[in-house]
Amino acid sequence: MKNLRLLILFISFAFGSSILAQTVYTTKTGEKYHKSNCRYLKYSKKVIKLDKAKELGYQACKVCKPTSGKTNEESNSLISEKEKQNKSTTTTKKTTATQCTGKTKSGKRCKRKTKNASGRCYQH
């Protein structure tokens, strides 16, 4: 009986660690992580581990629904705790649109808005 408990404990750790070490994919500019066959990965795909993606603040895609080892409530509480701890040390992604820093042919500044981290719109 003791050996059976030990075996069950070992199996649960093996499956639990495989979920956290799951490979997910992100886009070049996106804020969500995806399965390998998600339609949003058509043009860009970066490989990343699930735990690293959560650590960087990525959220699960609502279309392909990649698996996660924790419930939404647990992951939300973990993210909010990490944000409190790492506010000054972690780089944050741009979430507000700003004016493009690119120049037009006439030499004037572009009037488009962008959320891209480079500060330039899709045309520049």
C-alpha cells in the first residue's frame, strides 16, 4: 500500500512538471501565448516555455485555449503578486497608443498611432 502511494505521488509530480514545462508560442508583437496550430501564428511564431510566458505577463489565447496548470483565479493572483514585486525591475509592454516616430516623404512626422514597442507604425 505504501509503494502504491509513492507511485501515485511520483506520477502526479511527473505530469505536473510536464504541464509547467509545456512549450507554447507567442507572436512578435502580441501579448498572448498560443498552441502551435493557432491561426494567430500565421506570420510570426516564437517558441517559449509556459512558465516563462506567464512570468513575462503573457495571457492564454481565447481562440486556441492552450492548457495551463493552474486555474484562472490562481494564475491571476500569481500575476498580480509578481507585478507588485517586480514593478521596477520588469520591462512593461506598451499598452497605450502613441504617435508614430517615423518621417513622411515630405519630412514631416507621421500622424498614425501605434502600440508597437519600436514607436513606429506598420508603414515605417
